Amino acid sequence: MGWVGSWSTEVPLAAPASRSGRAGVRADAVFTAPEAGLPVLFVEVDNCTEPPETLEAKFEKYLRNFRLTTKSSVGDDMPLWRTRYRLTRRWCSCSTPAPVSAPKP
């Protein structure tokens, strides 16, 4: 699914209004494959270098980023991430975030 250009690494996901970017999070990787019905997947990789509280805070920032909205060209509210990652007809409602998967201890 996708091709090598579908991956980006160390992608900052700061809110546009954030001057420093501290309000955002930097995804270890971002994968896009709209042709497969996957407009965007943020990947967080942990090599046991950060405490669980730090990872938890990152996931909260991902969720906040996912919930940011902006105005569409016709003035309707729309998710901000849709302005950067395109959708396909196969993609369904994106009003709720995808589940977070974490390995079992």
C-alpha cells in the first residue's frame, strides 16, 4: 500500500496559531495512502526512551491536533487535518479519531 513517497518523518503537527510549536507534537512518521482509503496515519515509535507519562501527553496532543477545525471554502467547519491530507470517496466519517494502539507490557 502506498509508495516510498507516502512516508514523511519527524513531521511537526503544531497548531497554526502556535508560535513556538510547543502546543503541537512531532510525529515520528506520517503515512498517506488515499488511494487505499487511508488519508493519513500518524506513527509514534517508542524505543523505551521516554516515560509512559510523556507518551500519554503526546497522544493527548495528537487528539487535540485531530480535533482542530477551520472553515471550508463555503464557510463550514471542517477538520484542519483535511486541509493537508486529501480524502477519497472510500474514506468515511472522520469526526472521531482512530483508535490508539499500544503494545501490551
